[in-house]
Amino acid sequence: MTQPTLVSGILLSIAYDGGRFSGFVKQPGQRTVAGELLGALQAVDPTIKEVRGASRTDAGVHALDQRVAFDTASAVPPKGWALGLARHLPEDIAVRRAARVPEGFVPRFAAVRKRYRYRITFDPLRDPFLEGRTWRIHENLTSTTIDTLIAESASLVGTHDFAAFRSAADERENTVRTVHSIAPSVDPSDPRNVWIAVEGNAFMHNMVRIIVGTLVDIIRGRKPAGSAARALQSLDRRDAGITAPPDGLFLDKVWLSNDGEDPYP
């Protein structure tokens, strides 16, 4: 009698530079993170059919901790996946962790919290080592910049209707989200750079980039003080600021209800 094939799930944490990808989700004729990752996985186990990510990052957006699951009939342990995939992946994607999860595990449904970080560089001159990984603006970073960012972002913390902070392409009916914290800070290793860390339970399309764009419009004087709070109340996209470019956005960490077993490392 033929023995049934045992299928198990593997959960990866992957990092990538999104600059040369058309986003995470697999698209015909486009270079995507999911497409490159699936090709690398199939080089090890051709029976793997799909990868399931925790966040559908857009073109140009980077990740330090994207969580991706897949099902496999292979007996390769998590350590084997973490180390073995390196030879099949392009240089702009790396596996940082691997663990076992149940078959069919979907990271997006198991995500309980996410943190994005956005980098803004205050410098009139281009820096080739930051190009494509920051939003460079010409305004000077003053002593009041961080104070203004903290004061303006405070109104966005909590559970609110963020209808004004999503792209027109996002047609979800439920626009209520909980933002646990928004933390602007100067990078101690490079005082030209300001990081804005946004942590919440879930995010809509372009939500973090519109939050950042609104805050930057305020410090540039292109939007009046209080515009973030005003947009929350009006639910009108026109009261919020611009959509910040994708270059400075990093998916920094994803917390899951099940982080897997037998992890490596």
C-alpha cells in the first residue's frame, strides 16, 4: 500500500531590498519578491505551489522581517531551508529565520501586530549609500522638527477610522484600525536621518506612507498644524498630506500568534 505523502508548513522571515521589485505579490511578467522566492523554493522542492506573505508590500518598499509560509512534502528541516535557499535567491532577498508551522498556515491571518519604519533624510545633496532607501528632502532638520512630528502624530495613536489615510485603490469597507504608537526619532549614527516608527494591528494600502506624507507636509509648512487630526475627523483624503515615496519605507517587524516550532536560528 502506498504511504500517504506527509505535508508540513515552513515559516520564513525574509529581508529584501524592494528597489528592483514590483512589490511582494506575484504578478505575470513582473519581477516580484514572491515570484523570486517561489522559484528558489521550487529549485529545492518542485511540488511547492505558492508562498503566503504577511504583508503585500508595494514596489520599492523594503522589508527586514516579512513573514512567508509555504507547504512542502520535503523532509528538509528549518535549518536546511534557511541555509539552502541562499544559493537560489538573488542578492536582494535573504532568509533570516525558518521554523515549522501547520500545513496551510497563513501569516496574514495570524499577524497580531506590525511595525513599519520610515526613513527621512534632511540633506540638499544626494548620498549614493542612501539612494533608494530613504526620502531625501531639502529642508533643514531643526531643533523643533522632532517636537512637531511627535505632537502632530499623537492624534493618530489609538483606535480610529483611518479612511482619510488610504489610497483610492483600497476599497475595504472597514477602515477602523488601531495604531499602538508612532515614534519619530533622530538616527544617533547619522543626524541627517529621522526615523518614524509606526506600530499597529493592521494597515490599509499606503496608510503608513500617507501618515508620513502628512507629517512631512506639516513640518514643511505645506499643511497647517493639526492637519492629521483634521483628516481623522473629516475622513476626507484631501485633508491628509501627500503619499510619501516608497523608498524610505521598511516592514520592520511582524508579530504572529504562532511563531513556529524548531526555529533556526
